[in-house]
Amino acid sequence: MSGCRHLRLEVLAVLALLIGVEARAVGLSDATPASRRASSWITEVLAEKLPKYVAHTSDDSVVVTQSTEAAVERDGVLNLPKLSVRPVMKESPADYAFLTAQGRMDLAVKSHPGLRIGNLLGLNNGIAAYMQMEEQEVRAKAALYHRVERALLDDSADSRETMRMMESALGRANADWLKNYPDR
């Protein structure tokens, strides 16, 4: 029996079970009238059991910027100020975010095969996890740099200043060790 046909049979069995359970709960005296179709009754039963859909009504999906110029009428034509509408660039989760702890550890040891040598009882797992964490930070910095670079479309003084600040922020020395050893 094919997988698709097997799945259809399971769905039909579940629907039949739901109908039987609801019919027992309602009782035979409260049977549905003949004018009601079974499919509408099943829809009502499922609608009661499933959570309701709530549409996302946030205005965070677009950024609207309008110039400060006033509307001007010239030769019977109304010239409106410039209006720019851009979609907000949302970060998609990386594949790394979907991994379990064991999956992350397997990926860390796989990407650094030299750590497998002498890895008795997982002694090198901490080193592999730290190396993987450093790689993730480098990827995040590179993604941020490229995102800012794509957002700056012109060669104005503001864009050059933004790029200079971005390069100085991403190129600074790592001082995270000060958090762990404040006395040094």
C-alpha cells in the first residue's frame, strides 16, 4: 500500500473517530437533522477544537518616509512631496538555530576534524563549541556589514560616515575576555 493511500486511510479513520465521539457526546436524541450536511457538521466540530486564526496587523513590515516639502500646484497639476515606502528587512533564522545541542556539537566536531584525535570522553567538545561560537560571530559580523553596505545606495557624506563607523565597530579588538577576568 502506498504511503499516500495509507495517509488518506489514517485521516479518514481519525475523522470517523471524531464523528463517533461527538455523536456519543451529543447523544442519539440530539441527532442532526437531515437537512444539515455531514461536511458542515464536521467543519463546525473541527472549528470548535482548533485554535482561531488571528491575523498579524502590525505596521512593522514597511517603513514610510516622506520629504518635508509641501504640495505645490503648477499649471493645474498638483505635485506631491516624495514618498518612499520600503519593506523592513527581517533576518531569517540561520540553519544553526534549528539544531539541537547534540546536532551543534556534531557539526562543531565535523567542521574541525583535528579535534577528534584524542577526544577521550568528549574532552575536546568544549574547544569545538568555542571555535564554532567564534565562527558564528564572524558570520554575524559579515552579514551585518553586507546588510549595511546594501542599504547604502548612494555615495553621500552620510553613507561614507556610516560605512566608516561600521568598519571601525566591526574591526575593533575583542575584549570579551575582560568580562571573565576583570582583575587582569
